[in-house]
Amino acid sequence: MAKREMSYARTLKAISEVSETITSDMLLEDILRLIVTVTAGVMDSKICSLMLLDEDKKELVIRATQSVSDIYNKKPNVKLGTGISGKVAASGKPITVTDVKTDERYLNRDVARKEKLCSLLCMPLKVKGKTIGVLNNYTSKPHKFTKAEIDTLTTVASQAAIAIENAGLMVKTKVIQEELESRKIVERAKGILMKEQALSEEEAFRKMQKYSMNNRKSMREVAEALILTYQINK
């Protein structure tokens, strides 16, 4: 009974830790590392890996794992719809495998033999019905995953997917904000050139662009330097 309660407490703690990243300002790479570390702990995994879907190439890429094995970590990307991970990503449904060393659907059976991997529970990472990746959990011995274990990983994967999606949105928002700020600075510098050198808007922009290219500076750097010079000499 004590062991069961301890396992339940550990499960709740894992879900809580992953859930907390949803509203955190952690970097995406840190979130991914936390997810695989926490998941490996609660599932007693020999290896836990998280693969994200590259939508342009239609393939899954390993983005995080708590494994120190170069053999496993350098596995080739998996095309959507192929192998266990690819099928899970394509269908959006989990797959359990009794022994990956002998299952013909598993693409890297040689790696599995070298790393002594056995059973696998592969869970999709889904946000609003869209699969963005998979979470792989391996054991070192034959294991029949229970409904409780599958339910636990389903919950963790759901929280993890939301955290990953939010982190991606935060990065995109930050990029957009930086682009808008850069545009404002360039516009301000352009206005200064137009006023001080009696240039047209197009002439002012081209002059800044030429200086940027010749000196290997970004347009924002050129604009900021121009504004600073103007303020000093004003």
C-alpha cells in the first residue's frame, strides 16, 4: 500500500512539475529537458526521448533525452508515418511494443540491441487535436504497460504539449516585437537623414542599406548609431 501511495504521489508531482512550465518563462530547450527527466523518473524508463515534428520535412527529430548514449541520441530522423514514432505521430494514438529488438515496425533494432532496450510506450504530443511530436519511454526488461501508466503518460504528454506550444508562441511573439522595434528605429534614423541631408525617403533608406552592407552591420545597428550621433551633436 505504501509503495502504491508513493507512486501516486510521485505521479502527481511529475504532472505538477510539467504543468508549471506552461506559464513559465523557461527556454524551450530547458522545458524539453525537464519533460524527459521528469517522465523518465515517474515511468522508471531506461531511456525517455522527446521528438518534435519538423512540418516542412515531415519528419520527427530527437530534441531531448536523458540518455547519455551517443548511439541512441544520434539516431536518424524518422519520417512521418514510418516506424513506431512516425506511426504514432501520423495517427495521434499511442503504441505499446513488447520488445523493440524484435518488432519489425521498429526502425532501429540494431540500436535497441546495443542499448539493451526492450518495451516501448510511444505517446503523441497533441495540442488542439494537432500532433506536434512524440514522447518515447523504453524499459530494459519486458514490460506490459498498465492502464494507469498509459493514463499517467497521457496526462504528462498533454501538459508537455501545451508547454511546448506556449514556449514556441513566446519565441514567435518576441521575434515579432523585436522586428517591430527595429522597424521603428530604422524609420526614426531614416527621418533624421531626410531632414539633415535633404534626402528623399528612398535615398535615405538606400544610404543606410549601403552602409549596412559595406560594414556588415544590421540595419538596426546602423540606425542606432545614426540616432546616437545625431543626439550627441544636437
